[in-house]
Amino acid sequence: MSTAVEPLLSVRGLCKHFPVYSGGFRRKIVGEIKAVDNVSFDLAPGEALGLVGESGSGKTTTARCLLRAMEPTAGEVRFRLPDGRSVDLAQLSDRELKPIRQHTQMVFQDPYSSLNPRMTVRDIVAEPLVIHGLAAGAELDDRVATVLRRVGLQPEHRARYPHAFSGGQRQRIGIARALIMRPALLVCDEATSALDMAGQAQVLDLLKELQREFQLTYLFVAHNLDVVRNFCDRVAVMRQGRIVELASAPQIFSAPQHPYTKILLSAVPSPDPDIPMNFNVGEELAKLDAAG
């Protein structure tokens, strides 16, 4: 990838700290949890960057801060708009953010709780267009039908409710809802973790097809390393709120440099059920903490 390409997203010194309060009647701040601690990276147009780590490593908090679903404590999140302008998402007001949100969308982890059960598929998918006032009437219906067809769902089923669909189909509805805005950046927050193996493979294949067709850029948050191995161009490994290693996917999986990355890779179970896993992740992490 050419270094001359201007990044679509440039993150510098991103932090998200949560206060820790004392117990008792007169609560006061006695410390803080650094959920995201000085995170920096660039994301090139058309790239798929995997953000991986164990639960509590800060990867989902990082993704939510980037899109301002959470307010960052500090840092810069520069996003390049289609007209070439660069804006710092971390500094914009809610009013200033609204027109920019159409260019940055998220696909959530749980295809069950992320869809409103009281809304039809048509209304769920159309909602972003309605909020931003981008389409109405026949044009709105046509765009909903087109995007449903593109993600492998039948447009004639758009009057149904989410409970009528399988988990994989619900995730496709979530993808359609994000895709209808024609975004440049799609943040996938554990987008396949609630699906079975077949469902994961189908959704990943769909996301790859959509990337090629619409020149999408992905930030792909995951804890399953096998998922990012063949999907992502580069991988950023997070631990305790920091990125400890960032490299191309082939380098991460063939020649990891950081001890934590090596532990994560060693913890991936073998596809052969007859091969026992003689590896205790907790013990290895405790050794890593003791070593400083």
C-alpha cells in the first residue's frame, strides 16, 4: 500500500478514561480506569484494519469513541470527507456531527438486540435516510428494496418484523441499514461473533463483496483471530487500552513480535479436536504482567 495515499481516518493520542469513585455516602473520585490509553493509527481508503484483543482490552470502546458514540477524554480523530476536507470528529458538536454521520456507520455485535422488534425491516433499514432527510416516498422504498436485494434478502419481506428472520439474516438487515447511507467507513463491532460458523462465513463473504463493490473501508473489531486472518489487511492488537502491535495480517500471524500477540495466537484452538490444547492463557498473561 502506497504511503502517498491520504488516510481516510487518522487517530492520534485517543484516550477514554472512566472515574473510579469511593464507597459511602460522600462519594469522591479516587482514581480512573484507562479504557483507551493513547491509541494512534491510520486507516487508508479501501483498507480493512482488524482491532483485536481479549475482552476488556479497549477495542470496542476505541471504536465507539471514533464514531462519537462515546465522548473521548482526549485525542484527535481526523476523518477525510468526500470533498477532501479533513475534520476532527472528536471536536465537533452534535449539530456539526449529524451531516458527517452518513459517511461513518456501524454494524453491531448482536443482531437480536440491535434491531427494534417493533419496527418492520423496511422502517429499520430506511431510518437513517429518514433521520438525515435524504429520501422519501417512492425513492425511499426503491432504495430500501435495492439494498435489501444487495445483501441477499428478499425485498418483498420488508414488511416483516425482525423476529421472523434468522440470526444471519438479522445481521444482513443491520448491514443493509448501514450500507443504505453509502458510507465511506464501516465499523464492524464483533459483527460475526453471535453467528454460527456457517453464518460467520456468509457474512464475511458478503462484507468482502461489498468492500470491492463500494470501495468501503473497514475497522473490524473482533476477538476471534481466525476471523480477521483472511479478512483484514492489517491487524492492531490491543491490551489494557493500548495498541501493543500493529502490522500486516500475514506478519501478525506468521511472525508476531509482541509477547501478548504470541499468547493470543497460541490460545487459538486447533481445528483438530483430537489435538489437546496444553496452554493456559491465564497463566501466560500473569507471567507477562509479572515481567512488566
